[in-house]
Amino acid sequence: MDTSENSTSKETEPDGESGGAGGPDAPRRRGWRRWAMDTRPLRRPAYRRLWSSTIVTAVGSQLTAVAVPKQIYDITGSSAWVGYASLAGLLPLMVFALWGGAVADSMDRRTLMLVTNTGIAVTSLLFWLQAVTGLGSVAVLMVLLALQQAFFGLNSPARNASIARLVPAGELAAANALGSTVMQTGLVAGPLLAGALIPVIGLAELYLIDAVALCVTLWAVVRLPALPPLTTPGSGRRAGWREVAAGFRYISLHKVLLLSFLADIIAMVLGMPRALFPQLAAETYASYGEGLALGLLFAAIPIGAVLGGLFSGTFSRARRHGLMVIAAVVAWGVAITGFGLSTSLWFAVAFLAVAGAADMVSMVFRGAILLSAATDEMRGRMQGVFTVVVAGGPRLADVLHGTAGSAIGPRAAVAGGGLLVVVATLLLATATPALRRYRV
């Protein structure tokens, strides 16, 4: 393994704080505190501001995520158009996430977050305007969705790459657990809140609430310290596609980064069965009520992830980050296999919740590896690739599982996918020891 793969950040924190996992600010926790979420990063004022803004936007963004497909379906009466809209948002997200990573490595990340959060807020206001005026144009909705996802693609690498400048290396896993838990909570609470609010205040107002929430995010970002590149002034770094290509070359030369991406691709492409939830709810679990079964299946993974985050004190202080990723992906595969074999809805939901908790562990340590193994001048581009993998993997899984489910049946497709995750991950860990040996 390259020595750069085992290096940790030595950068000075903007708030003038220091300390690592074993420093004086990390006393040994006793009793129930060993199990509870590790909140050390919240003692860092800059990180606390960034994290606090996530609490609001995690729910607000889900209101728009529900409102857009609902409005498109109301206009067209076609689920196909809802699917086309999803693809319309995916392409700009992937393109601008890759480019946004290069931009984040070439300019002040705080400035980039201010510009892109403003852009996202403006698109939310435009969503509200077209809804309140009754425009009823699917084309306008798809253009606005593409624009919003482009801004999100530019924003996400800068936001995630900034974390390593706000907390010490020993707290990166804990910081990722805090952020991931909030986002997963939004995946549960946001749709539930949207479903409750639409009959009361109407669909248009969901966009307005999201826009207001984004103003809170802007206020938090304004209060962050400057986060300029750490390279020598006048180095002339640009943010073109040549720099994007340099990011991919960097990944190819640092095995632990490449393997962390491959581990996630294995887990998501082979083992994310959400495309089969409707068929399973209508066939395997129909006796429980199709609506109840479908809701529980979609909610189980994020609920498990939230529970995993709340008890992240059990794992966030681990130093063998690579081994934790491998164990988490294997656990995901085992849980998905159990889900595929379950004929009881309640066992199925339990297995999916376990899978969600395993996914939380994987997210925490993959994120920590990206922040600790990459240098600051490359972190934005690594986060851009990470965004593409996270967004694209489940969509490829939808195609794969949907096709396999039609050919061999949904339960066999799910169980087979879970087994493939286990086998492929163990082969990857055996053949390439860089990931399992990586530690902070």
C-alpha cells in the first residue's frame, strides 16, 4: 500500500481546535455512553454550524423530492413520466458532481457552497412559482429538476470535502455518522411530513417550505470560516475536465480509494432490491395489505440506518476503517439474502432494517476513508466521484433487479443478489488486501 493511503490530515482547524481520537478531548466513555452516538465533532463550532443546517435541509429537500413526482403524475397520470423525470435529474447530477469536485479543489469551498445553495434555493422558488400559477407543464418541471440537480452536483463535493478541514482525523468517522444519520432521518420524516401536509396546505407550499429551509443553510454557510485551497498561491489550478481526469488517475493510483468505491458498487448494484418492492408487496406480502407492505418495505432500510446512526458509538471510534467497510458490506449482503428468503413481512422488514444499519456503517467508514486517504487538493474530486457512485449504483440496481425479478421471480432475484454481494466482497477483500489493512 502507498504510504499516502495511510496518511491522515495534519491540517490546522479553522476554529483553532485540535485533538484526535485518542487526545485529551476524547475521554473513555462508560456505561450506555459507549453505545450512544459519538458527538465529539459537535464541539467544533464550524462543523456544528454545517451539521445544524443539514438537519433542516434533510427534511426540506425530501418535500421537493415528493412534490415533483406527485405533480408530474397529477399532470400526466403516467408513472412512466415520473421515471423519465428521474432520469432527467440523474444526468446533470452525475456530470456536475464530477465537474463540481474539480471546482471544489480549485476555489474557496465556502464560496462555492454559498453560490450553489443560493442556486438550489432559487430553483425551489421557481418550483413554487410554477405550481402556484397552475402552469401545468411537465417540460418546465423537468428543466427545473435538471437545474436543481446540477446545483446539487456542484454543492455536494464541496460540502463533503470541507468536513476534513473542520474536524480532526480521529473524528471523521463520528462526523460522517452524525451527517448520515440526519440525512437518513430526512428520508423517513420528509415523505411522511409531505404526505401529511399536501391535503392540508397543498402541493405548491412544499416547494416554498424547502426554499425557506435552504435560507437556513445559507445562514449557516455564511458563518463558516474561509476554506481556500491549501496549495501554494499562484499554482494556477483550474477546474476543467483535465482536472476531472486527473481525479480518476488519482483513484487508480491509490488502491484503498478505488476499493472503497468498488465495495459500494458491489453492495448497491448487486444487492439493492427496491425495484422489486412493489411486486413483493403485491404478491408475497399481499395478505398483510399491499399498501402497508409497500410502505414498510420502503421505510425499513432508512429506519435501520437511523438506528445504526443513533448507536454509532459502538463503531465510530474504530481505527480499522477498511475492515469495517468489508464487514458492513458482507453484513448487508447477508441481510438482503435473509430478506429474499422471508415469507413473513415482519421478518422481511427486520432483515431490511439490519441491512440499513449495515449500510450506515459502510457509509460512515467509506466517507472517512475518502477524507483521510486523499489529500486536500483531491478531496473535492473524490467526493464528486462518490456522489456519482451513490446516485448511479441504486439506479443500475433497479434495472438489474427488475430484469432478474421478471425472469426468475422477485424472491430468488433478491436472495441471489445478496449472496453475490457476500461472495464478491470476500473475493475483493482476499485478492486485494489494501482495503482490509487500511486504518487511521
